[in-house]
Amino acid sequence: MNTELIQIRENQRNSWNSFSGGWEKWDDFTMRFLRQQGQAIIDELALKPTDKVLDIASGTGEPGLSIAAALSTSGSVIATDLSERMLQIAGAKAQARSLHNFRVEVADACNLPFADHTFDAISCRLGFMFFADMELAAREMLRVLKPGGILAATVWGEPSKNDWITSIIGTLKKYPLELPSPSPNGPGLFRCAAPGFLTSLFAALGATSGQEKDIEGIMSCESAGEYWEFMNDVVPPVVAALKTAEEDLRNNVKQEVFESFGQRINQAAPFSYSARLFTLRKPE
């Protein structure tokens, strides 16, 4: 991996470590928000009780924890992530649930520390967009997956279908704030949003059985305050834009976000999200 990619990887590690406290604080909220994606991955994996599963970019543990709970004691899950602090949260959750077949390991998806053909299944919820080198990560997944094994992953869909984030970003753009501008080829929420992106990525590596389908859902928030606090605790672009803003400017942004939220409630128009589920069975 060249110097640029190593720097991208370290930036990602530092970012996720720094936001780990926010993810722990909002764990119940995010698990509800993303549960549909996790369940879709589990359904596609068609797990057997004794399967050995690798959960990549596991963060605070899902869907790896749910997978471990569904397996027998002879099955197992290894949850990997760049962020050791996120995995500490995942490990604590596993311990609290007495999931002895779940363990965590800090690892780069582009350089997995496992032998060829180790796993019966691989899950990856909302991780691909943030890998330093997506092609290398895909190669590594194929390498450690057993012949006949299944890979299931989700990525965010098009921005126009994800107003849970684009709505507040649109508001931020109205103000003199420094919004981060990710490189088109660098890590970012919508890096893999184009239909067929993952299918093409894996097909270029000779894995041509990939299939995709859309998952549509909503972000349920009890109040404008809950939405505002969540976005300011765990969403890096929002945090980056507001962290140096003067109090008056920040208050103006907040007021507009609250007003927009109120209009949504009145119109019964909750925040929408769209993700894309990719599934591939490795040839025998």
C-alpha cells in the first residue's frame, strides 16, 4: 500500500476512534436506524449454525453480534475494524450478552490477517465506502472466503434518496461554513452510491455472481433536538462544519434545522434513507 493510501487508512482510524464515544452514546438509536440493513445481510447469508463468519468494519458490533447470537456454540464470529475503540464497545456488548462465540480483532480490510479460505460467510455493513483501497479490500474478502461461501454487504445509495443527511448538509451550505469536500475517489458516504458499483468492482476481479437490491427505510427521531444532537455527535461532515462556527452562526443553523424538522412532522414526511445490498456467492 502506497504512502497516500496509508495516510487515508490512518485518517480513517483516527476519525472512527474520535467518534467512538458518540457511537456508544447513540448505540440504541443507530441500531434501530440500521437494523433493517443488518437483518437483510443476515437473511442473504443463509447461515448454518456452525458457520465461521467474518464481520468487516464491525464498528460497535453489528451485524456481527446478531449473527453470533443466531449461531450455535460451534459457530463463531470474528469482528474486525480499524478502530480499536469501536471494537472495545463491541467486545463489551458481546460480554454483556454472554456471546462467547464472538471476538474482536483490529484489522485493515485491505490486509486481513487470516489464511485463505477461512470463513463460510462475510458480512460488511456500510464499510466499503471508507476503505483506503476498495479493490484491495474486495480481493482480500474473496481470498479469505471459502469456495461456495457468501459475502453480503451494504452501502449507502444515491444522495437524493438519503435526506437524513442531505437535508442538514443542504442547510449548512447556506451559511459561511467550511464544509469538508471529500475526493471523488476518497472515503465518503456516497462513494459507492452508483447502481452496480460493487457488482462491477467484484466482476473486475473475476467474481461475476454478484447481485444488488435496494433497501429503503426511514430515520425515526422523537424530536428536532434528538436529530440535531445525533448529527452533531456522530456525523463527521456536520461536526467538521460546525466545530469552529461562532455561537450566533451555530444557533442560526440550529434554528433552521429545527424549523425544517417541524415542517416534516407537520407533513408526515420522515427522513428517508436508501441503501444498496450486494450479495455474492464465491464459486465452488
